[in-house]
Amino acid sequence: MVVIRLARGGANKRPFYNIVVADSRSRRDGSFIERLGFYNPMAAGGEQGLRVALDRVAYWAGVGAQLSPTVKRLVGEAKVQTAAPAA
């Protein structure tokens, strides 16, 4: 099965996550099929905390990929960010 999930990167106590499409049998930080974006929970100031290619997420979900619960939440946040006008 193909899943859309987070792959952890970054240093100790400074997490950084890539949103990736991967085979469910591969390791968390192992090989993946495609990188769809990133999530930086430690973003401060002008740094971008979340970027998701929503068109690619829709494509992979359309061909049967399952979203992890955390990725599902992040995609919802990204949709709200793109729908709201930039101030």
C-alpha cells in the first residue's frame, strides 16, 4: 500500500519533516516515491512553517494512497491557508 506520511529530518530537538509518498513497508526515513512538501514545527519569524503541493496530494489520494492522520491534519491546514487571503 502507498501512504502519504512524514519523514523526519533535522537535528536533535529541532525537528523538520518532509511530506512524502512512500510504500508502507519502507522505513520512516527510508526511500520514498515523491516529496510533496515540508512541515517545520519550529518555524519562527518569517520562516515558512508548512508547504504542501495540494494538487499532487489530490492526485495520489485519487490513485489510492492513504494519508496518515497527521498529514491529513496538515493538508487541512494548508487548504485553509490557501483559501484565506494573504494580509
